[in-house]
Amino acid sequence: MRWVSLCFHRFAGPANAGPGEDLVAIDDSLQWLRRCGFVFADLESTVRAALQGRFPDRPTVVVTIDDGFADLIPALPVFGRHGCPVSVFLATDFLDRRAPLWWDQLQLLLAEAPGAVRLQEVAGISWSARWDSAEERVRQGEVLIEMIKRRPEPARLTVIDALAGIVGAAPFSSETTGYAPLRWDDVRALEREGVRFGPHTHTHPILAALDHAQAKYEVDTSWARVREEVRQPLSIFAYPDGTPWSFRQRDCDLVRAAGLEAAVTMDGRWALPAAPPVDPFRLGRIGYQARIADLQASVLRLAVPGYGDPAKP
């Protein structure tokens, strides 16, 4: 039998000013999975068993959460009600510096703009947009985010600084804008409750866009910070973005060289095969889907061999 790893990022509620998953929908989804006979397992033991050639005998779901937003705290009781272990991957500079992640900074800056912005050859980026609604502004911001996400961090920061100059905005504090990260004290308290924490780079760059030294710094620093702050660090890494273009074999090698046991992606290898070989540094995940119909299609197809195959009963 296969297992499926679900990936979450943010959760809707008073602690979150940005987009997030609805906790009632998550509760419904977890109930549906249990009714279908799925069991919930923790990531570390499931990965270690698979690497030894031992796979679940029942359909199994593993829950992971990326980045380290504070809106995780009110969401955890929902997972706890269903006996669902949670593993969290931390972008450690987010917790250290306590400023919004770069894509949130960009959207916050656009929210301060009068309805039109133009960038001309800023770090090699030319972009202009107009909008007459918040929804269109967010959509235009997502276009710009896609344009710069593959650029090295200095280029991204140059674009953000240029936007700040255009709109005349002061630096944003994640404490006052609803984009707050966990505090390290929160991390330690949650660890005592059974939550596991692993590294997700330091500044959340696209690793494939970095040179070797920069990529090594991101992997090594995030793993060092997690080990410094956490009693039982999770020795599994999560690649930012995680799609095939976002990391290279070099980055898998850097994760291995840092002493980590495994790494998770979002690259389409959504469930482990039902038998070896398993590449521990390219383990797949799927993004959570709130609509039960979509979740059914994804999870059942991946976790139950032959599900959805018209040639099989």
C-alpha cells in the first residue's frame, strides 16, 4: 500500500491577514479520510520504514506544513482531534528576522499603491500593472511574483526596494500586518506537544537559482538553526517551491552532505511507490485541496493502487 503526504502552508483565521485554508473544511477532509479507512502517520517514522523497504498495509496520510506562520497554532487542535501528527518545515530567517516573507512584502507594497505601478529595468525586470479591485491587484502581484521567484535573492530584494520607493511605504512588521511567523519559544512549546520541526532553507529562495556557495549556505544555515533551537530536530528537508525546476541534483547532494536523512518535494512523485527503490531526497507531496471531491480524486488515486483504473475492478 502507498502513503500520501499532504502539504499545507497557511490557515484562515484572526492570526492570518493573507490567504489560508479554512479550518472547518480541513476538519471535514480529515473526517472523510478516516471514514474511508485512512490512517494518519508521522513523516519521520513513515520515511524511515519506507527506506528499509517496509510500507503501510493500510492507506496512510502524512501531514506537513511549510514556512512557519503563527496561524499554525490555532490550527493544530483540528489535526489533534483526528490523531493526526504534524511535521513543520521552517524558513528559519523568517523566525529570526520576524519580517514578512518576500512574496508577502510584495503584495503588501502593492496594497499601498494607488492602482497602477510600473517597474522599468529593475534588476532586469520590466513590469507594469493597473487594477481597479483588490482581487485584480493580488492577481497582478502573483504575476510579478512568478517573474522574480527564480531570481537570486539580491534581485528579488532590489525589486521589492524599488516598489517600496514607488509607493513610499515604510518597512513592514509581520507583528502588525497579520503575517507573523512563529516565535522560537512557540516552536519549543509545540515540540513538547509532539509537533516535529525540520529545515526549509534560511531565506526561502529557489535553490536552483543560486550558485553552489549560496545554496550550501541556505541548506546548512537552516539545518543549523533548527538544531540550535529544537530538542529533537526532524532530519528531513523541504525544498522551497519543490517543483522540478526549483531544485537540482546538486541541491539533493547538499542536503545529503549536511547530514539530513531525506527531503520532500512537490514534483509530482506524490506517493511513494509500493516497493523500493525509493530516492530519499526526492520524496513527493501534494498540496492540500479543500474540496472533498478534489481530495478524493488525488488521495485515493495515489494511495490505493489501481484506484481509478478502468481496467481494474
